[in-house]
Amino acid sequence: MSTRTFRIMVRGVFDGLTDEQRAELLARAGEHDILSAAFTPEGHLSYDLTARTAFTFRYLDSGEAEEDILEATERAETAAAAWLTERGYGYRNLRSQAEDLSQAALGKRRRRAAAAGTT
């Protein structure tokens, strides 16, 4: 059986941030910029507090079967909630979206490579 790769996005909204927490997040905004967002096993947080209070965690996980995506999504949500809670950041409206890359449509370049047998 082959390993499947899952990309999971956990979105939510910061809620009830203190002025100190807001300042802390703004000071670290460069580390969490959307332009440097990546899917990683430990999760990557991105936000732009100057625009809105929403955030996104991006996780990379894997499994053997199609249904493993459910457990991967649960792990990602738990990890995101733990990260926020450990730092005392209030949040609400956590929701997740997961994608099994083995089921993803191939882009034009990958279709060409597959047809040429170079993948």
C-alpha cells in the first residue's frame, strides 16, 4: 500500500486578544506572513492582523488509506487549538479543510510530465 499525503488547513479567528497579545502577534507577523506560508508536519501559522483577525494553520500529514485523512484532520485541529491555548490566545470558529494529494487533479505541467513518463 502506498503512503498518501494530506494537506490540512485549520482556519479560525482570534478572539478577545489583549493589547499585549496583539502587540506580540504584530511583532512576530513577519514569521507568519501569508507569502511564506507552507504546509509542514509541525504546522505553519499565517495571519495579517492589520487586515483582519483571521488565521490559518497549514499542516502536512500522511496515511496509508483514504480514511486516514479524518484522523489527520483531527490531529491538525488538536495541534492548532493546543498552540493557541498554550499561548493564551483566544479563538473561535475553528474549521478545517483537508486534501488528499493522491486524489488532486494534476496541473498542466504535471500532466505533460506524466504523459512523457518523466514523473
